[in-house]
Amino acid sequence: MGTQIERRDGGIVVLTVDHPPVNALPVRGWFDLAEALRDSGADPQTRVVVLRAEGRGFNAGVDIKELAADPGHDKLVAVNNGCYEAFKAVYECPVPVISAVQGFCVGGGIGLVGNSDVIVAGDDATFGLPEVDRGALGAATHLSRLVPQHMMRAMFYTGQTATAQQLAEFGSVHRVVAREGLLDAALEVAADIAAKNPLVIRKAKAALNGIDPVDVNRSYRFEQGFTFELNLTGVSDEIRAEFGREKEA
């Protein structure tokens, strides 16, 4: 369990997230992922990072049960910081990050994928933000990087998902492949990037981040403030409790 780091030939690093049963990450999981990303990017031998996951889906967001077990707000503050650090680590990784997405990619998964440089998806992949249905907000910043503005708003309000094929039509997903070939496809793209001059690629990453029209770190932090407000009202606790009862039924 956790995040495994595998260094492959040619400067390719594969980070694998494995938090059964659905890759809903606890506080420690978000911070561990951020640390793995920073360590990988800091290694001068690294030319590209592939971010993937074991199991049925890529990421199910935060561990709701961990939040529900905390009578105060310590875990909420901690997971907010953990998500912020993980998303930021993807975006600020000095080399390109390729996300290889299978199955469901929801909540915090959108933050990871939306901040990555290239997305390769299995033909079973779906993307969405069920935050409103969980009494929370956040990662609309990153969903905006995947789908057009009004589609993002509709998805955010309704909790509806988009398919990998739809995102490929928008150009945000680079390739859609059969699920069993997902890692190979991601490694193929990684090898193409890794074969290029590493200094040029690192400078290219810095340049592309520098011309982004939205400061994703500040934008996401702004969103998190509203999540905390909702929790202070008590409505989020009520919604999470109802969600827990539905899961147990």
C-alpha cells in the first residue's frame, strides 16, 4: 500500500498509487504522493514521471471515512493541505508528468490529472467531481483544464461524469487505449519525451507553467476556503453522515 517509486531505464520514473479498495487517499497518502513526486523531479536523472494506480480506478478522492471519524476539523485541515501539496507537486514537478488513468477518476483524482502534462486513459475511464454531493467544493480549477467552461459548471453542479472518449475529443486526453494496454501506452509517450534533450524539456516545462493563464495553486487554495466554510456550518458533516449510511445500506 502507499505510493511505490520505480525507476526505469531512460530516466522514466513510474509512481504507482495503491490504496485499496478504491484509492481514496487518507491524509498521509496525499503527503506521501507529494513527497514521491518532489523526490522524483529533484533527481537529475529523471526525465519524465508516469503517475498510475493499481485497482479498479485511478483515484476516488479523499478518504471520507477518515474525515467522518474526526469530531473536529483537524483531519479536514490536514487533508486540505495534503491535497494542495499533491496537486502542487504534480504541477511543479520540473519534468513532465504523464497520468495513466483507468476506471474512475473523481474528486482529488481530477486535481492530480488536471495538473499533469499529458493524460493517457483506458477506454473505461470516467472523470468527475462529486464534491457537491459530499458537502464539499474544490478541484473545479483542475476540471476547467479538462473540459470547456460550461460543461465544467454543469458537471460540478450535477456530479455527472465525462468519458475518456469525450475528453479526447476536447484534446485534454492525449490517447485512449484498451485498459490492458494503458501502462504500455503511457510508457511509449514517456519514452518519446525522455529521448529528447533533458535540459530543453525541463526548461519547456518551466516555460509552459509560466504562461498559464490561471495560477492553479492560488485558484485551488481559494476553492478550499469555501469547503472549510461549509464544514463550519455543519452541513458537510450531515451530508457525509448520510453518505456513510447509504454506503452501509
